[in-house]
Amino acid sequence: MKKAVIFSGAGLSAESGIPTFRSNNGLWDNYRIEDVTSPEGWEKDPALVLDFYEQRFEQMQNCKPNAAHYAIAQLQEQFDVLCITQNIDTLLERAGVKNVIHLHGRIDYAKCECHFLIPPQNIDEECDYRSEISKAIQMGDRCPKCSKKLRPDVVWFGEAVSLPKREIRRILPEVEVFIGVGTSAKVYPASSLLYYFDTVPHRYFIDPDPPEHLRLRYTFLEGTAAEKIPELVASLLAK
Ligand code: BJW
């Protein structure tokens, strides 16, 4: 089967009602991004961080996949599709997409704060607790293994991001289509993936305001995800 890789950011879910990060709307108007998405913010005010993620949890539970998510699922009829997303929502999975890597974590998981405590209180005793959750984490929720605080299983600024380099290296020679969608490409190291796929024959970038520095690498399809992804998928499936 032909292979396709999709690399997505917040713009993919914008038309499902989840605000992007670097636009002036919704939830973000009430918070400074670094107060709620950094280990320093968590150490300073965990209640504020949990309040923020509780609102995100409710918001994401109440949203539905949009036409772009469903079109990506449809692409699987003829392509072996790998989705690498920066998004913590699970709209791709809920639309039926099977192979999804979440670079920045998932809203529906909690983990022990041991994963990042700065400085590590005791590296040897760091625990690795991580579990799916059906309701948002509350203040007072504790790790069943070591009783430190539970935190969202997401990647904050300054925390390590694990890039799927081995998987990419394995499939790269066979990838025919690469689609970047809905990301400002401002956050490292996730955005570095946009430079890995230069050898892929068909490379597209979908965004109403695509990052100018990528213009020479990609065919720009300027527009929204829910508008452009279904069109592109239809043309790929018709080939
Ligand atoms: C549409 C649309 C529609 C609108 N259809 N499109 C200085 C220079 C360079 C790097 C650094 C630096 N100082 C620090 C750094 C590193 C830092 C970084 O990159 N900072 C930059 C902001 C400057 N990176 C990190 O800290 C990372 N870790 C790291 O580097 O670790 C080093 C390390 C190594 C070894 C050991 C330990 C450490 C971690 C980054 C984590 C990012 N986390 C967040 C929060 C995740 C959890 C959560 O969701 O709450 O990830 S921040 C936020 O940004 C989130 C996103 O995934 C990420 C990317 O945002 P995205 O998706 O691109 O959204 P937007 O809003 O920026 O763009 C939306 C796009 O959609 C726009 O283009 C719109 O036009 C478009 N759009 N409507 C299609 N309908």
C-alpha cells in the first residue's frame, strides 16, 4: 500500500471549536501561555494549571471531529497513513484514524509529576505512572505509586519531546505524500520534522496563513483544514 504522513497542529482542530494557541480567542485570553504550559507554572500554581486543563478537557470532550479529520480517515482506504500530531485532543482517533503519534501528549491521560520535578528530588526513585482518565484531574489527586501530585500527560515548554525518528527513517523511502496542516511551525523540536520529508515526491502544506519559510519546500494550499484536506484527499484517492 502507498504511504502518507500527516503532520498536524492546532489548526486541524480549529473548525471543531478548539482554539489555536497563537490566535486571540477563547480560553487563551484568560491565561498567559507560559503560566499554564511550563513546569515553572506548575510549581508556582498547580491549581491554576489544573483549572486550565479542566476547561480544555471539557472543551475537547464536547467537540466533534471535523471534515478534515474524517477525510484523513478516508485516506486510509488507499494509503498506509501515519499521523504525527502536536495536538492533545483525540479527534483523529475519534474520526477513525488508526496510526497517530501525539508528540505533545494527550488530554485523556494523567501522569505522575515525578516525570519532570525540577530539580529531580531523587532520580533513582522517579516513578513512571501514567493512566487514562475519564474526568479531569483535580487538586488532591495523587499518584497511586508514589503519592506525588498527578498532572496532565502533556509536554510543556522545557520538557523533552520524543520525535519518532526511527519510525520516520524506516518508512521514509516509501512515503509518497506528506501533508503539513494547521501549524505555525514555531515550536521546536516538533517543527523540525517539517525538514525531514524533502525526498517525498508530493509535499503539501495546508493553512490559511502558512509559515513563509516553508514555501520552497511545500506546495502551499492556502485555506482551512476542513476545506482543503477533503479536496486534497479526494484528488489523491482519484489518482
Ligand atoms: C488553521 C486554521 C484552520 C488557524 N485550518 N489551519 C528559542 C528559539 C527556539 C526554540 C526555543 C527557544 N526558547 C525555547 C525553545 C524551545 C521551545 C520552543 O520551541 N519555544 C518556541 C515557542 C520559541 N520548545 C520546547 O520547550 C520543547 N521542548 C524542548 O525544546 O526540550 C528541550 C529538552 C531536550 C532534552 C531534555 C529536556 C528538554 C517543548 C515544547 C512543548 C510545547 N507544548 C505546547 C503545549 C502542549 C500541551 C497543551 O496543548 O496544552 O504544545 S505549546 C503549544 O504549541 C502546543 C502546540 O502543540 C504547540 C504548537 O502550536 P501549533 O499547533 O503550531 O499552534 P499555533 O497556534 O502556533 O498555530 C496554529 C496554526 O493553525 C496557524 O498557522 C494558523 O494559521 C493555523 N490555522 N485556523 C488550518 N481552520
